[in-house]
Amino acid sequence: MPEPILQLHGLDAHYGDFQALYGVDMKVMEGEVLAIIGSNGAGKTTLMRSITGLLSNGPAQIKYRGVDISAQRADEIAVQGLAMVPEGRQLFPSLSVRENLMIGAQVGRKGPWDLDAVYKLFPILEERKDQQSTSLSGGQQQMVAIGRALMANPDLILFDEISLGLAPIIIKDIYEALPGIIGEGMSAIIVEQDISKALSVSSRVYCLQEGRVSLEGASDTVSREDISRAYFGIE
Amino acid sequence: MDWLNAIVQGTLLGGLYALFAAGLSLIFGVMRLVNIAHGDMIILAAYLGLTVTTATGLHPLLALVLVVPTMGVIGYVLQRGLLNQTLGDDLLPPLLVTFGLSVIIQNGLLEVYSADPQKMDAGALETASVAVGGLNLGVLPVLTFAVAVAVIWGLQWTFYHTALGRAFRAVSDNQDIAQLMGLNRRHIFGVAMALALGVTAIAGILLGIRTSFDPSIGGGRLIFGFEAVIIGGLGNLWGTLVGGVILGVAQTVGAKIDPGWQILSGHLAFLLILAIRPNGLFPRIS
Ligand SMILES: Nc1ncnc2c1ncn2[C@@H]1O[C@H](COP(=O)(O)OP(=O)(O)OP(=O)(O)O)[C@@H](O)[C@H]1O
Ligand SMILES: [Mg+2]
């Protein structure tokens, strides 16, 4: 029986007076790929920011490997093997491609991912290694963002809308690379607007609607009607 | 020859101004903090140097071995204990707090050392000079300029070729994402301030050998440092050196025309460059 690597209990999140998440319960099992879907503004990115410690959380709302991490800082959480590919890529503009990758390894975790492994996965990045990250195309920037997260050799990796703003052909490439990335016992949460993409790569799916979990199920059995109801709130 | 002499002396003086400015430029670059107390910290370092030299009999340049790390520790503790708490979206709190620090440092120095001007005794170094092509160059100004170049080269190298420099740039680019890379920005900021005050220590000691100082002159050094940073362009350390040199040359050339014009002509050069290039000559940060 695999253990959950991540467990959320009644997670709330606020931006000032505005509440963005309401009592989210969720769990990610060891080695599992979880998908999170939901319309714009549903709270998906907020959820990622809460998990990674960029937003402050209430006590005992987030457990990672059985330990309450709700009060920890983002950098303390990162060194425990939780990495994120953030929405909109958010590379460091004053760092070269290579430096953007290197800084991902700053957490100092051992594992299969190093510069060579990332260059093998995305050969174009080796050609562009000395360029400023902002000079790359959107798809290449996304590769850097993914590589940067992998360099941390995480146990749990969060992908926040990695296909956003990319050409379909690039999206296809990136999704084809995903199984190779997530293999080797890593767990993952994939936030994705494209529902069929999300379902095809995950074993379970959660749908968020206005800050609440509106659906939870196995990706291969959940029905289209359930999803559109959970997604749009149409009865 | 006289004019050439003024320009060369001004260039060398610019090295000192660049040292005043380097620390300011560094902390602004990393954490967007404008340190109003920077000039007073330079003077604090000069007084620390004075205490060390009088207590131990060390040469002021050797006193750097103690004063640089002391200022570094002060910088780290100050940043972690106080200044980090003021950083956020609002630029006003750090300005107010460092202004308050400036007042506190000045009054503290007055209390401990009194208002009497002091000077550090560097022996023969103060008067030694070398003749170069008909010009008589003071060894101390030449040394100061060489130190400024070395310090800026060292900072530049740290910024672009070390993991620490990469962390500085990453935190400066995007604090949140840098945290996700396992970088604790509060610690990184502390290290940046430690480095900045280490440079400040060098500036303070060289100042204290060159001229007499008292607790009230920090504000003036802050202005020169600011002007050098702005002339050179924000975020560019070599630019800061150029800014210091332009300021120094403007001052010595102004003083050559009329001794009363020294400071004024520096400010005028600053305003002129601001009017032509509002972002300075070589800006890296907009
Ligand atoms: N920094 C912020 N300050 C205030 N409100 C915010 C902030 N960021 C997000 N919100 C609000 O929180 C809610 C959830 O936003 P969030 O970005 O988490 O949604 P999302 O599901 O990721 O949407 P998208 O699909 O557009 O990325 C939205 O109503 C949004 O307006
Ligand atoms: Mg989002």
C-alpha cells in the first residue's frame, strides 16, 4: 500500500481579504501523477503556491511525507524535494540558460538529473546554453523551466500549465517527453487546462471550481458529463 | 600640464568615490534597498579603523584585516535583524529606517568620539609620490584607484562567475522563484549587505588616511556615492567606476578654475548627465 507523499487537509488560501481556496482536501500517492483541472481563476495556481510555501498556510493543512510543512518557508520545502515548474515559466532573465539550470541544483539533492541529463532530454538547450534565457522561444523557455525543476532531483514535481501559450506541436513534444521525466519513482501534479491532455497523463484527477474541489476521480473512469459539471458548475 | 594634472588627480579621486558607491550599487542591485545611512557607515568604518590603529599600533591598511570582517558582520546582523523587515512592495519603509540609522550612527559616533576631526596616521604613505611623465602622483591616490578597480573587478567576478553571484542575480530577478530554488532570500540579502559593508570598510579606511573626518561628514560621502552610481547607470559596477571618475574629474577641474567651485562643479556634471541620459551612462536596471 503506497503512502501519500503529499496530503492537504482543509487548505484555505487568502489574498488579503479575498479567499481563493476553501477547505481543499487532496492527496498525492508516492509515484503517482495527479492532474488538476479547472477554469481560469479556479485557484489552481494558488494551490501550487500554497503547497510550495510561497503563500502562507494555516497550521496542519499541508503534510509532506507525513510531516506538517504548513509553517515552513519555500526554500526549506524546496530542499526536501518539492519542485515546481511555475505558470508562465518565470525564468531568471539575468541568468543564462545554463545558469538557470544550475540554480535548480542549488538545493543540493543527489539523483539522476544533472546538466548532461537535461541536455540529453532537450538537446537544443545545450546549443543555447550561454544565451540569456529571455532570448529563447516560448517552447525552449518552457524546456529550461522544466529542466530547472528537474535539476533539483525532486520527489514531487508540480507543473503549472506547461502548455500555456505554446504552439500545439511544441505542446505535443513536451507531453511526449513527460513520461521520461516523471518515470523513476517521481510523483507529479500537473495543472492543465486541456482536459484530455490532463487525463491522458494522470492516474487521478481533481477539478477545482471557485476555490473548492468539485470533482475527484480516477482519470480513466471519470465521465465527460461529470467533468463539465465540475468544471463549469452547470447542473 | 596643469589641466592634465587636474584630470589625472580627478580620475584618481574618482576611485575613492567609486568605492563609496560600490556598496550602494551592490545592495540596490540585489534588493532594491536605498541605504541612506551608507555615508555614515563609511565614517563608522573610518572610526573603527582609528580605534584599531590607536589600540594596536597597526598601520591603517593592516587594520583592514579587522575592520572589513567587523563591518561585514555588522552588515549581516543589521540586514537580518532590521532591514529585511522593511523590504516589500513599498519603497518608503527602508528609506525611513535607514534615515533613522543614519541619525543614530552619527549621534553614536559623536557620543563616543566627540565632534573633533580625526585622522589616521599612515606614515610615509601619506606623502609619498611618484613622478610619471612630468606629473607628480601621490602613492595613496594611485593605491586607492588600484584598490577601487580591484574591488569592482572582484564584485563583478563574484556576480557573474560564482554560485553566490548567481543567487544574487536570481533573488534580484524574482524573489519568489528564487525561494523555490532553495535560496533563503533573507540570508542572501544578509550576505549582500555584509559584502557591501566590507567594501564600505575599505572606503572608510582609505578616506580616513586621505583626509580628516568627523561624525557629520557621512551625508556628503553618501551624495558622492549616489552621484557616481546614477551617472554610471543603475546595476552596472564598471559604470559606477566611470561615474566616480567623471565626478572626481569634474571636481578637480572645477577647483582648478576656482577653488570654491570644487563640490559645485561635481554636482553640475551630475545634473548635466542626468539631463542628457536620465538612466545614467550604462544602465543595466531600468
Ligand atoms: N496576487 C493576487 N492577489 C489577489 N488575488 C489573486 C492573486 N492571484 C490570484 N488571485 C485571485 O485568486 C483566484 C484564483 O487565482 P489563480 O491564479 O489561483 O487561478 P488559476 O486557477 O490558476 O487560473 P488560471 O487558469 O487563469 O491560471 C482568482 O480569482 C484570482 O483573481
Ligand atoms: Mg493559474
